[in-house]
Amino acid sequence: MGYLSVVGIVVLVVLGFGNHIWWLAAAALYLYASRPSENPENPQNSQHGRPGTYQAYRWRRDRQARWERRYQRERARRWI
């Protein structure tokens, strides 16, 4: 959750003391800002580094290599 989202939530909570509808807006903003990313190729919320970093690239490359080795072994077993 970014700095701007946190400031927006705080402002909406403070405004909510005069009109409780603002508290609902703050809750909606909080839920929207804290939702996880829906892109499975985006490792932003994981320990694998930020998207676009060399660590993220290495993680994706290694994962792809593991899957390729696994399927290569399975294909080889079928023809034995």
C-alpha cells in the first residue's frame, strides 16, 4: 500500500467524524489498496524481488528450467 493510499485513508477517517459515509469510503479504499496483485507473473508481493529486477528474472528463468526438465523426463519415460 502506497503512501498516497495511507494519507487518503487517514483523511477519509478524519472526515468520517462529521459524516459516517466517509468511513465507508475509507474502508473501501483500504480494501482496494491492500488487495494482492492478480498477475501471476508479477512477483511483486513475494520474496523473489521486484518486477524487472535481475533477481526476478533469475527466479522466472530457473522456474521455467525446472518445468522443462520435469516435462522432458516425463516425455522420456513414455517412450521407454
